[in-house]
Amino acid sequence: MLFRSVAFLSVCLAGCGRDAGSAEVAAGGGPAAAAAAPPALVRTQVIREEDVSPEFRATGNVRPRHFSVVASGADGVVAEFPVEVGEFVPAGTLLSKLRMESTDLELQEQEALTEARAAELAELQTPRREDVEESQARVQALQVTASNAQRRLEELRALSRRGAATQSELRDGEDAFDAAQQNLLAAQAAYQRTASGAREEKKQQASSMLESQKKHVDFLKAEREKRLTKAPFDGFVVEEHTYVGQWLSKGAPVLTLARLDEVEVEVQIDQQYIDQVSAGREVTLRVSGSGGAGAATTAEGAREWTGRVAAVVPRSNWERGSRSFPVIIRIQNEIDSSTTPPTPALREGMMAEAAFRGIPVKALLVPKDSVVRTSRGAFVYVVNPAEEGKPLSVRQVLVSLGIGTGVWIQVQGESLAAGQQVVTEGAERLRAFQTVSIMAPAKQAADGGGGAPAGAAPK
């Protein structure tokens, strides 16, 4: 019984010793254990120092730069509504028409009155030929009467000198001659008045009344035009607000019209990046579903567009806790006119992802494949400087990651410098201070993963 207990205790102690050794190996075993391990076959690349621009992204919705809730200009019942949602309408297209029977009748009445005013003015400006001829004939007749009265007066004067005529007869002759002269003057004045037409004051009054009447007709035509709602610009009908038979009040919405030849995307940029965004800068945007026939798209089906920053709004929604600032980007849209109705590539409400590039900064860049991520952070393995007679080894450097550009990424870490070599393949199996054998560059390019080791550090 005692023999079995001793044997069991020996086995347990042996097991505990093996577990502790395994834990030490798993923990790295320190520099001595790493140096004792055989050299690991690795690939390396040199750390680079370059100017890189920080890239930040934001999403927003596509919206038309211009849209209008087209309203009715008058009160009335809708008689015609010839358009539908989704239809493209050129500027000036009839959108709706109100009933206008009473408007047309009043307009016709006033147009007839205008014609009467015009006829009155024409009558005053141009006298009738018959009236002129009548006045002229009256003047000629009175000229004859005056001539006869003058002749009779001369006869009476001659008789009076011989005593053959009385003074009473002579005075009657003089009175008859004076009356004939006055009648002739009156007839000549009437002729001049008839030949020259009406007085200038009368003509001016008639002309003013005609102009007033024309203005009233123009007003009625403008009022009639208000009952016809037309498209103010080329655009797409995106929403209807009425239909035939509905009563519309003045100013009530008829439909919503969107102009999509140029669109906008509003994105929110965080406070830490807003100083790197300015009006006029080009921005690359990705919009899914906007490819169109023959347009190049990404693997995800998104098409890249180039826009330009139109405005940076200098106010955030800070009252609600936001520190992001609105940035408005404008994009020239593409509209396929070969379809009916025309088809815009960018539609209102599409989601767009905008990519901005900031101010370039100096950065140390390593291949992304060289970064080893663990629960303790991100690390790179840097090849230590070669020492004569000793194999190459690596050290583990904790790094913080920064800007990524292609297959490279910015890193910051202790004692990192441009020109140092970092392990890009085989880093997952390395431990700190482990010896390594670097594959020759020619072999790396030739076999893409295999090849013989380059050996120890050059002597």
C-alpha cells in the first residue's frame, strides 16, 4: 500500500514539472531560450519615411441642389392635371389648370371695351371727310352771302348820296353786311375745328382711357395665367399634392419638382478634421447603384464620382451635443436622355460615402503584413543590427498604428527609424530576441514563399 502511494506521488511530480516547462516555453523563455531556438526563416522589408495624407470618410445622402414645391397662383377647382410622379418635364410644361369659364368671359368683355375705347380715340384724332366737306361748303355759301351784302351796301351808299335812299335803308344794309361777315367768320372757325379734329385735351383723355383699359386687360390675362401652373425649370416630378376636381387655394402646393442635373451631398465632418476641409477642394465619393450602362464600378457595385466642396458650414449642432460640421459637396449628375423618361444616375436619397484627404505629414511606414496584433497591442519585429560572428536576431517593438496607404501603414514605436528592417512573413511564430535567417531578395521574388536561408549576418 505504501509502495503504490509513493509511485502515484512520483507520477504527479513528473507531470507538474512538464507543465511548468511548457508554460515557460509558451511565455517565450527569455533571451536565452529564444537564442537557443533554431533560426527562423523570415522575409523582411525596409521601413520607409514618406509624406502621407490622413484619409477620413463620411457618409451622406444625395439630394437635388434645387427643388421647388410648385404652388397654385389662384383659387379654383383643378380642371386638368396632365403629369405624373416620376415624369420629366421641361421648363414651361403645363402642370395643372384651374376652371376658368368666368375668367374667360370677363376677359372677352374687357377686350371688347378696349376696342370701343380705341375707336373713340381714332374718331377724335381723324375727322370724318363728310364733316369737313360740310363745313367747307357752309364757308363758301357764307362767302357768297357776305359778298352780296357788301354789294348791296355799296349800292345803298350810292343812292344815299343822290338822295334816292333813306338813312334807315342804309343802316339796314350796313347791318346786313356786318351780320354776313360775322357768319362767315363763324363758319371759317367751325371749318378749322372740324378739319383739325378734336381738342388736344379730348384726345389726351381718350388716349389715357384707352391705355387704362389695355392695362386692365393685361391684368386679367395675368390673372388667367395664374390659373395655369407651369414648370419653372427642367426637372422630375417627385411628389403630387393635388388632382382633378380638388379645390386649390392660392398658394396651395400642386407638386414637388426636383432638378437633378446637379446634386448635393451633405456630410458631417468631425471637429478634429474640419480644419483640413475647405471650399473648392475635390472629393471622391462612392455611390452604390449609380453605375449606369458602361460605367466602371467597384467590386461592391459602387461607382466613384468626383465632387467639389461647395461650402463648409461654420456651425455644428452643439446644442444637441454634436461636434460635427456640415460640409456640402456638389456633383455634376449624368442623365440618360435615351430613355423615356430620362434616367438620372444619381437619385435623391442615395447614400454616398465621401473620402477626404488631409494635410500631408511625415510618417514611418511599414507593410501591413509586418504588424502582429495581440491582446496586449500591436507589435512589429525589427531586425537587430548585425554583429560580427553572431547570428541575426529580432526585437519586439510595441507600436501605435496611424494612417494607412495601400499595403503600408504608419507606425510609431520606440527606437524605430527609416532604413530598419521589419519582418513581413513569419512574424507570427517569432519571439523576442529569437535568431532569424533572412531569405535572399532574389529568392523571395522567385519562389514567392520558399527558398533557402541567407544565413547569418554578413561578415
